[in-house]
Amino acid sequence: MKNKLLASIMFALISLGMFGQGIPVSTEPELKNVVLEEYTGIYCTYCPDGHAIAAAIQENNPGRVNLINIHVGGYSNPSGGDPDFRNPFGTAIANEAGVPFYPAGSINRRSWNGGASAIGRGEWTSKANTIMDEDSNVNVGVEAYIDYITNILTVHVEAYYTADSPEATNLLNIALLQNNTLGPQTGGGQGNEYNHMHRLVWLITGQWGEEITTTTSGTFVDRTFTYTIPGDYNDVPTIIDDMEIVAFITETHQDAPSGARAYPTFGTEDQLDNDAFLRYVVEPSPGCGGSFNPLVNVQNVGLNEITTLEFIYSMNGGNSQTYIWNGSIGIGGANLDIELPEIFYNNTPDNILEVMLSSADDNQDNDSTSISLPPAIISSETVNMSIRTFDTGATLSWQLTDSDNNILYSGGPYGNQETIEESFTNLPLNCYTFNIDDSDSNSGNASVVLRDSDYQFIVNCNQCVEDNLQVSFSPGVWVDVPINDLCVDAIIIDCGGVYDGQTITATNSGNDSAPDVWYSYTGSGEPKDIIISLCDGGTDYDSLLRVFDACDGTEIASNDDFCDLQSEVSFLSDGTSTYYIMVEGSGSNSGNFSLEVSCLLGTNDNTIEGFSFNPNPATNAINLSSIGNIERVTIYNILGQKVIDQDINATSSQLNVSNLVTGAYLMQVSVDGKTATYKVLKD
């Protein structure tokens, strides 16, 4: 455990070092640094080669090379659910640079051939070396800080002119980049796991930068900018730990004499001793249901090390799972991806995973998150497949399966340099998974295209099948049966709970002609009256409720139309048995519902002779009368909480219930040493 005072002092010293003392920027003449803006895209076959060339230039010249990858143009336009790495600024920059092909790059936005600044990757190394041998008229320094609670980025830039600029006005540009974003990359050989680096997500100073109006020798520029980083850019999650800043100065929209880069430091104010921040769930690939291992990210925003966490998570309102993690997440904003044990789910119209931390800490406001799982890609009823084996034919195989994992089509192995074409025609409504596998990932990379009859790409993958590639699609909106479609899979419910569900895609258990789903209630040790209600306004069809003492047992209660077209049923739990509740429709109706569970301490058959009360229901008061001495009256709400407890010691009295909310209660009465419980209603 870390001392809170020590951590506070450390934070203060970091802040002082960043923004109190300055960077500082050099006032001595220096050589120019490289600013390489690479124009790229996820479907660009030769872009990985460009990335490698740029990375080598940077690696061979530490501290001298700044890389900005701009996803722009046709090769960056996503299809079939692929991520959108574009930004609002890229098109204008590419137009200014005169990008003729991809990949291309601008080195310090200089016009090398008397025209546009964009040049091919074969020239990048030589042109970068030329820049780094030239004197710069301005030195640039930058530092950055992110508050990991508010996501507010603060960027501090200093510049010093060691010589006059040829332009009276220069422009200061600050680019916000994100690293380590996994995604598709044609020609990358890693499927959807290609690591995209230096990806431009935002220009903090706008399209062309902020003006510097004094650009003569000896001019010192000192500016600070703040920007709130959003949770995503084009639905691609923002990971603040992977952010990078590049600051550079241009003389016009072209010609950048120099630049600098920085990785932000992290901190926050008003830290608590123990504070785990459940930041997000990593979005899985689109699927048809089944199971997956949720991957969550937890950040330590407290002053003490985190060594254990308890996760509670559920899918689509189903039964919760609990997982206790032990490990270490350090202080200072450290974060960690934690994989949870697999959870099973059936495909529904909205597949929602909810995760919460139950571990006690000093702030519960950031202990929960949820994510809507991406559904299968919507296609037409005919899907066409084309595979090019290249050098992988002998180890390549593929199959198409339905939601029950039945293999409908399959193929492989093949010869090398073969093209295989197949059409999947007249596919009925279902969820289909296409899987292509190369059992020898060292043999090369195959290409695969899946495209429906409307020319929508489901997969468009050029030489990217290195190991395994999987995608799900459906000819229409497809949902699976609910997870509690069968009685043996009944969802456990408890007192005070509200459970949302649907019977639209459920099957019929045979009690009526309507589809149905199941819930189960098990007593907690004492008899209770259990009320199952669909009357809270969240049910949109003519419903019916049944209660059974076993899955293949006796029906002990049922109700139809308790509240208009909705149902409410009550039964007495003996405190130990399990009861099964069927939610179905009247006739053949189906729809969405909201099920509410209320529990009352059980009434009994032992009434007190000579005791009576009225009215029932009551509005303001209950009149009590007995031939014996009424000693005490206690009233409990549906959760078993005591709401009135009053000594009487008289044969008659009036009990004030005006402050109680409308609903059902249990009244426990003691007369001459004998106790009985009565159900009362409050209007």
C-alpha cells in the first residue's frame, strides 16, 4: 500500500516538472526534424510496406522523426463492419498534398518535384535524410498531460525562432494520434489483428493550425491547449494510454521547418485511496450467439495498489456470473485488460453484456459498464465466395455453418495458386458463420472475398488468411430463442427484482398455443407470499402467467388479465422449495414484457379469535378491535422491511397508515401472547 501523502507529493512534483519549469525548448540553432505524413488505408496492399519503411526511418534516427498516419481515400473506406479510421481533416490534407496513389507520403510538406508534396515510399528515406541535414529556423518542443478521470488533454508547446522565417505568419499544428489499434490491413498478413500505429484521430489546432504572427529571430512562443478526448472516434474506442502528440510548424499550408512529439503523462486531482475504474468492455467480433470471453479494462485511479477485484456479469438479463481476479494494478493511472471466464448467450435483437465490480472501494460511480454486442452482418439470401490459395492450398480449409453448428458447405485442402468459387444460394433466415483456416500459418497468406447478391462485401481480404478468419452474417434480422426458452434453463429470480424479456422468438412448451419462457424462484428459509406481476407498464402484449412446482410438475397458480390485458399471479412459498414461473401469451400472443417480483412474509391460518380490523383496503387508517388485549402491531412491506411498529396495549385502537405508499403489506398482530399475520392493502 502506498502512502497517500507520498503519492500526493509525487503528483505535485510531476505537475511542476511538466508545466511549471517548461520543456524547455532550445534557443541554439538545430537541424530540422522530420514530419512524415503517410497517406494510408486498411485495404491498401502495399501500405504495410510503407509502414515498415517509415518505422525504420524513425528507429534509425531517435528523437528526429515524427510519423502521422492519415487514413484517407478509397482504400480507407470501410465495408462489412470493418472499423473506420478516417478523420475530418484527412481529405483536405491529401488534396493539398496531391496524393496520386497509396501509400504516399509528405516529408515536411515540401514540394520535392516542383509540384505536389506527396511522394512514393521509395523516396521517403532519402528525402528524410535531406531534411535532417538542413538547419531549422525554429525549434519546437511539446509535452502533454491527460487527466484519466475527465479525459482532458493538456498540451504545452514551446517554439523558439533561431532565424527569421521567410513567412511573416506561420501556423502551429498539433496532431493527436492513437497507437496500437488492431484492425484489418490488406497485405498485412495478420487478418483483423494488424497493429495500426500513429493513426491521426484529431487536429487540436484545426485543419491548418493556429497562427503565429511574429516569426523573426529571437521570438519565443509558449502556448497551452486543452481538449477533451471522446470515448471513441467513428465508433473506434479511444485508449488514452495509446495516445501520442505531434506538434509542428508550417510556413503556409506547406513547408514545415520542424516538429516534435510527446507521449502524455497521466494523473488526476482529488484522488481517493481505493478507486477502481471499470473503463470499458472490448468489443468482440459480430457473432451468432454461443459463448465468448469478455475482455474488460480496469484502471486504477486511486492512491493504493489494486490486488483483487470481484466481477459480476450477465448477458441479456440472464443469470449472473461471478469472477474473482487476483493480481496487481499499480498506481498513477495504470490499467489492465482482464479476461473473464466465458459466458453463454443466445442471439436476441439487442445483445447486451453488463459488467460491474462488487469489490468495495471509495467510489461506486465508475464500477459498472455495458456493451451492445455487434450483431451478425445483414446480407441478401445469396452469398458468393471467392478464394485465392496462393502458396497455402495444402493447408487451407473452410466451412459455412448455421446457428446449430451444422456444416452446410465446406472445402479444402487445395493446390497452390488455385481460385475457388462457390455460391451459397437461397439461404433461409438464420445466422451463418464462415470460417477459413490455414493450419500452417508459415506457408503464406490466402485471399478470400465474400460478397452478397447486392454487391455488399462481407469479407474482402487480400492475402490476410494467415491463421484463422471468421465472420457471421444473416439474410435478414435473425434472433435466437431466448436463453430461458426451456424450463431447465429457467432464469433465477428473487424478491424485489425486475426482469425484462421477450417471447417473440421463444418456442411453445405445450400449455397453450403461445410461445413461452421460464423463470425460477427458490425460498430463502421462511414462508413468503410471492407476487409475480406484469402490470408495471413494460409488457406490450396480452400475457398469461402460470406457476408450477416442478418443470414437469403440477400447475399451482395461473392468471390472465389481472390488470387489463396483463397478468399477475401470487402463490405461497414454503421457504425451501423451487417454483417455476412460465410467462406466455393469451391465445397465440407474444411480445416484450417486464416481470416484477414482490415478496411478503407469509401469512398463516392461525387467526386470533375475537380480533378484527377494517377497512381493507385502507386509505388513511386501520381500525383495530379485539376481545383481548392488543399488545403490539407491526407492518412489513413487500421486501420484509418493517414500516410501522407500534405498542397498543388496548382492546381497540386506530393505526395511521396515511404515509404508506400504495401496495400490499403484512400486518403482524399480538393479542394476549398469541401472534397472527394478516395481509392488508393500502389504497
